Amino acid sequence: MNALYSLVLVLALILVPLLGAGAAGWHTLFGIIIPYIAVAIFLLGFIYRIVKWGRSAVPFRIPTTGGQQESHTWIEQNKLDNPSTTAGAVGRMILEILLFRSLFRNTKMEHHPGPKLSYGSAKWLWLGAIAFHYSFLVIILRHMRFFTEPVPLPFEFLGTLDGILQVGVPSIFLTEIVILGALLYLFLRRVVVPQLRYISLPADYFPLYLIFAIVISGILMRYFMRTDIIYIKELTMGIVSFSPTVPSGIGVLFYIHLFLVCSLLVYFPWSKLMHLGGVFLSPTRNLANNNRMKRHINPWNYPVKVHTYEEWEDENRELLKEAGIPVEKE
Amino acid sequence: MSKLPSSDNLAGTIDYRPPRKSWMEVPPEFRPGTWSYPGKPNNLKALDLPNPREWSPTDDDWQLPENWQEIIYEGFMDRLEKYRSLKVFMDICVRCGACADKCHYFIGSGDPKNMPVLRAELLRSVYRKDFTTAGKILGKLSGSRGLTTDVIKEWFLYFYQCTECRRCSLFCPYGIDTAEITMMARELLNLLGININWVMEPVANCYKIGNHLGIPPHTFKDIVDFMCEDIEEITGVKIDVPLNKKGADVLVVAPSGDYFADPGTYTFMGYLMLLHEIGLDYTFSTYAAEGGNFGLFISQEEMKRLNAKIYAEAERLGVKWILGCECGHMWRVKNQYMDTMNGPADFMEVPRNPLTGTVFHNAKSTKMVHITEFTSDLIKNNVLNLDPSRNEHIKTTFHDSCNPARAMGLLDEPRYVIQNVCNNFVEMPEQTIREKTFCCGSGSGLNNEEFMEMRMRGGMPRANAVKHVRDNYDVNMLSCVCAIDRAALPPLMEYWTPGVDVCGVHELVGNALIMRGEKERETDLRGEPLPGKEG
């Protein structure tokens, strides 16, 4: 059911530019106004969320340690999984953010009769996640050629590299195949694995469909319903130079693509997609395990009522004396 | 107490298929064996905690305060500002499900609400409705729900079916820590007077008397004297144990479980023998007579109230540093909370082992050293005379306790000690040890009798790994550095893996330690004949 809700929602989102930019011809609205608003919401929303997280205190230093602590000189410390310095914690974060290290640990439990439990390696989720995120990143960077003139060499190069297969005209981008495969995998495991289906919310399917629709509309434009890139670049350069114009000759497919991207931008800051920002702030990962070396300060630490030694001795003095345990007051 | 099914039956009935109905439509079911008795009013009163009353989770009416929704709402708001962890963890989960089969309670019960992701969703669903834009606009579509008494009941059931072991957190790509979420949920529940007695009574005892088990100071002394008699009988060496001694170099803090019941007592005897043999100028305290801290399982405030005694006593006695014994959650508190809460401990010195000259730089601020850090240093520097053959009848494996493993990283120190005092050491499978260790199934205050079925379920993954080394390598001893383990693992072993005993690392040290002036030993610390001394 949750999978269906989201599908209907994404189909409805496709309908909007189809009617608005296609049938009604509101090109300025869909080509200029909505993109500006969407980017503004994305940027302000993203900052707002980060600031809101940042304003909450970090009262305790609570890293989840994933290896041997700093101890004796003759015991080898696991400096990346159990860092005791800021540099180590940065290293741990780099591995986490660039290589999804924790996900790489993933195992799959199997319960055989006996009972006999086993925990096999399960790297598919890691692979799917890496494939999805990196192909998405490359696609975004590739699109920078629409927002720069002249196009800087790295973006040109990325395009060439991505099209290295040189199959078809224009040549197929590897990332397009990879991201579709990854999206399909991420979707299928949600639908097929019973536990995952059970925990999945509309908010889990929606971004998958939305990104899928964005990719498909992009592919359609590139290979099947060719859109003239000259006009699109005129529009995109106009937007980034803050002197927007709407050239004629841009098909409705482009407006659909653009509107879906805008939807993603608007949706992003208010959704789970903010894990992009949140992962940097996770206190179990971004802090060093050096609590006993360096005192961590809790900004809201407050005095609490305690049972003092004096009170305790007053209550137990006779017992203590009888047992021969020293006391403060005879 | 409920009737515990046999281990064969229990394992065979675990069904990992989730129900047809959405989880929000499945009400909590209070089946005997899956929940713990609520906190007794006298214990709540002793700690000035809200809403003391007699009640049972099976009651329809939990006698909540009239404005309970407001209390939760404000408590939640307050904690979102105080804890970035909570706020971030509420927001960034993508429900990838990597955590699901990492939880020992899920593995042992198949209940989908024991998947860490869903356990957190129990809280998140309420958070979304009241604290997020999406939840306010989209309502149920965003996965949010209103706060009803059924939600509160569900929280009680499932946040007291989590041992705060942090295994899921290790595997989470964002480090979302269910322990943190459970701690917050328990804080919220405590605002309404909802808690369990197995946590509340130890905290009340510890606050008032000085240890979880409510052992008064003169009885503490009796117990220690009794142990010294046993030690003398076994070794011929007479030892004295200083209590509340001013001006001692080191304050030694042990979990009360170690001087309360077998097999912890053998571990405690091991500490006493070691401390005597090396001639350390130390003292125990009968005021700060508890290393553990069940306050951790109520709220940061209760944890701090109990923990405060240790530094206060160290200052009163004028010690140079503190030596902490074998206990799991105790070391979570000591390593990650103590200095922040009750420090700075600037009245003490950077810990230095007077026998080896080793300075414990990794404890230079908190000034508290783990006893396996200490003992491994003694062994490395050849300070101890050891005869590992006195543990020849023992073939041991080592259970990493959750907190020393995942909130500290104390992994190789205990192994080094074990391998120097015992010739037969075997590791359990790689996915079940070190940072990936499985919980005993009874942590975070859940080691009570009425919860036995869930304990056996949650302990199944640990027991199964022990079974592997028992069947393949004839392991007959499960050693550990945790007092809750020493209480919880024996029934677990008896249920799933008969023939395996449980001991602390320092029990093995005590057996192997050659003391000056000792007689030829006939038995180990348990009174069992040593190899070659049978009959």
C-alpha cells in the first residue's frame, strides 16, 4: 500500500508540468520561477536543518567503538574504528562517508534447525548503496556542463569517461545504467524482503520513484525524444547568471525532468534524504574515544541531589564502629 | 513467573515473518515472560521520582498523571534540545534495514518490533507527528501517529526489551544508536512513573545504602572476611582487606554482584589475592561500594546521582587514582560519562602503576583504570608469578561484554590476561566476538526472573556461539569481564549449552597466581580439585 501511495504521488507530479508547461504553456513558471523557488527552498531548508541539529547540545562523548582502544604501547590500537584523536575521528568519518564502512560490515543472519545460527557476509546492500550514490554524484557533476561556460575540463572529462563505452549515438553513459540498476535493487529489496516491506513508509518509496522518474525523463531526452541542448543551455545559463530567459523550442519532456528535479530539491530538506547532512553530525561516529584522556564538557550539566558521605555515616555510624571500619566522627 | 518452554521448543517456534497487519495496528501484548515487574512505590519515593503507585502492565489503567501527554511532549522537546544524538537519530534513518538481524532480541523472538529500526520508529512515529513539518502536513502518510496510552504501553514493552548493547549501532551506516534511543524513551517513561523494579530497587539501594544489592557496610565486611577465610584455606595465605582507609594510594571499586553471589565471588577473591600479592596500598569503600550503575537504565540524572559517590569518596579518602573491576555497563559509565558528569577529578594524580612505573595515559583525566589494563601491565612486566597449569582443567572462551567492547574498546587486555593464566583459550566465531559481540540477553536491568523467556531468546545468539566452541573444541568455561554476565550467563548456558560454566577473568588469575608463602594448592577457588589432585 505504502509503495502505491508514493507511486500515485510521483505520477501526479509528472502530470503537473505536462499540463502546466505542456498544455497551458506556462514556460516562465516552469522554466524559471519554480526552479528558483526550489533551489532557494533546498538551500535554505538544508541550512535550517543543519543549524537546528547543530543547536542541540552534545552532552556526552558517546562514540560506538569498533575496535581496540588506545591502551598499552604494546597493544595495537585500531585507530580508525576506535580513534582517540581528532585526526582519527576525521579518518573514521571519511571512511564512513566516502566508503560506507559501517554498511560494509553488514552480515546476514541465518537460523538453521538445531538451532544453529550463522552470519554470512552480505555486501549487496553496500554495493547497491555505493553504486547508487556514486552514479548519482557523477550525474550531478556531469550536469555542471549546463551551468558553466566554457565547461571546465574536469566536467568535460567526466562526461567522456562516463561515456567510455562508446555504444550508441550519443554514447550511453555508464552511470545511467548503474543508477537504474541500483534503484531497481533498492526498490526490489524493499518489496521482496518481508521485514523491509514491513518497515517501509511512503517516504521510503517516494524518493526512489522520484529519482527513477528523473533518470528516465533524462534518458528519454537524450536518446529517444531528442531535445535541443542549445536551447536548454540558454535557459540554464540564464538561470545561473540571474538573467533568465525562456527560449522557445524546448519540449515538454524537459519541463517534466526539470519539475521532478525541483520536486526533489523541495522535498529534500524535510525528508530522510537529509541523512546527507546528518551523517556528519552523528555523535557515535564523529567523536574520538578519548573520554578518559580529555574531559568532555556538558553545557547543561547541573547539580543533582546526592546522598553525601556525611549523611551516610550518620545513618550507619554504629554499624561501622562495631565492624571496626573507620569513621569521620566518633 | 511464566513457564519457560524447553530450548528445543523455543528455537523451533521463532517465526521471522512479520504479521499481515501494519505494525501500528498491532497492539502490545503483555505475555508472561516478556516483561518485567514495575517499580515499587517505596523505591520511587526513596529517589523522589514521580508517580509512585502500585500497578501492573496487564492493568487497563496504568494510573498515569492527568496531563501525561503534556509531560511527554515537553520532556521530548527538552531532550531534543539537550541531545543532538536524539534529534539526529530521529531524523536521518532511511530504514535500510541493515540493523534488523543484528539485534539479539529480534534473532531470538522474530518479533518485528525488536528490529532496532522499528524499535526506534515506535518513538519516531510520535516525534514526526508533533515535531516535524512533514508529519504535520502529511499525517499518517509520513509514518506518524498520535500519542495514545497504547503507544505508551508499547514503549514500555519494547524499550524494556532492549539491553542497550549498541550492536545495531555498529552496523548502522549513520551510527544510529538504539541504546541512546532506548535511554531517551526510558527517561520519558520515567517522567510518568513507568519503570521496572529490577532497575528501581538497585538504584534506590545504591543511593541510600551504597550498593545495588543493599548490602550494609558491616555485612560487606563480613562477606570480605569470609572470602579471606576461604582464600586462606585454599592457599594458606592470610590476607587483610582495607576498608575506607584514608590515605591509601588507590580506591578499588567493584560491582556488588562480585561480592554477592557465585560465580562473581570467585572473581572477587581473585581481585583480593592479586591486590594482596602485589602489596598495593589500596582500599575498598563501603560508601562507594558499587561499581555498577543501574541509574544508567533510568536517566542521566539518576546515573549521575549514583556515580557522584565515587569521586566524592576518592576525594575524602585522599587516594591518588581509582581502579575499577570487571563490570560491563559500569565501564560505559566510567568511560563515557563519569568525568563529564562529576569531574574534573583534579584532586587525584594521573594513574601510575607503582610496581611497573607504567603511567596510564589513556586515563589521565578520569583517573580510573580498568583492572584488566592493570593486570595485563603487571603480567607484561613480569611482576606476577603465574602457574597456568592450575587452570589446566579449564578450557575457556571469552565473551566480550557489550559496553567494554562497543563503548570503550577493551578487547585485547582481557585476552592477554587470560592467555597468560590459562593454557587453553579458544575464540568463538569472528562475527560474535570483539566489537561484534552478542549480548548476554539480560543487560540494562533485565536480568530478572520474570523476564526469563525473553532472556533466553535474547541470549540465544551468544549461547549458540558458545555451543559451537563447546562442541568443536570441548570448551567448558565462558569467561567474561562483567558482573551481569556472571549472573545472567549461567542460566543461559544451562538452558542452551549445558556443560559450560561461567567465570570472571580474575578468577582465572586467582587460580594461577603463585602467592608468596602459599602452601601447595589442592583445589581451585571453587573448591574443585586441581588437575592431578583428584581423589
